[in-house]
Amino acid sequence: MPLSGLEHRGVLFVLSSPSGAGKSTIARRLQASDPDIAVSVSVTTRPPRPGEVDGVDYHFVDVPRFKEMVANGELMEWAHVFDNRYGTPRAPVEKMLAEGRDVLFDIDWQGAQQLYQQAGGDVVRVFILPPSMAELGRRLRGRGTDDEAVIEGRMARAAAEISHWDGYDYVLINQDVDACFAQVKTILDAERLRRSRQTGLIGFVRRLMIKGG
């Protein structure tokens, strides 16, 4: 139920960050704590990592199928990242919005830009920064999922990704994951209360203004 008690238009809530800065952790916590937000599961051509489940973490497809989805207009946005392709399937997002749910996106700056071009004012973009590049490297190595060459590539890309910080509505520094998560939740709650998103507000106010309403 919306905080105002009124119906509201769905928020397309985007979290972006350099790899290792914490967006996926915060996205999972937001999904677990908020029953009113649904997660957009991306399509990717990269192979699954240990423990990842097809259809839950990503939809894993091969390159020909991905290209077919692009050609058929099945993706709302897509991008090349680390020699792999990632994209957002259109149909599930439209279904979730039709059901009156907000939708959470864990995507990079290219995807955020494309999504904003399509959906404009319904998109809220949050960029998460690491407290330092040294800490980012420590977190990437602490995962234990990539070799040093891959980590160095992610570090090199991080600087390029950070340069797009000014294309976002909110920019947070993830010094402490609990504090950063609380800030993200505050942003989402506030955006749900925007006057322009509360579709039932006009009718409610008109009833208030009618004598005896």
C-alpha cells in the first residue's frame, strides 16, 4: 500500500554503481524488505557464476538469441559490459507496471540513460559510489569470483563509469552498507509520495472540497 494511502504511478527505480560498489547487495535488501517493489531480471550473454539461477539472478541466453531480442524490440535497454551483453526484457516490466508495482533495476549508466529516454519522469536514478578506489579493489578481491586480470579490468572500467555520476538524480557514497541502504529506502519512499505520481490525489482533493465530502 502506498505511504499516502492513495494509488500511485509505478516508479522505475534504477540503482547503478561500478562493479563491487554495492548496488546488487542493496538491490537484494530492498527487494527482501519491500513487498511493493518488483525486480527486473536482466538478460545476459555471460555464463552463470557459481550459485546463480537462471530466471532469478539473470536470464542467461546466447548471443544469437540476444541479438534476436534486440531486433524484435523485446528489450527496453541493452549494453555491452565486459565483453558481454546485458538487457532489460520489456514484457515483464510492462506487466509489473500494469499490476501497479514499482520496478527495481540493477543496471549500468548506459541502461539508465536508455531507460530514461523511454520512460522519462517515471524513472528515478540512483548512483552508488565506493568510498575510495582502494576499497573498491578490496571488495572485488574479497568476492573470490574473479582472477586478477578480470579485477584489473573492472577497476579500469570503474573510473569510466564513475564519470557518468552527474546523469543521476541521486548520488550516494557506500561507506557503510546499512547506512547506504537506509538512504536508498528514504529516496524510494519520497519518490512514491511525489504529487505527480499520486494518481488518486485529484479525486481525493475534489471530494474534500465538496461540502460534506
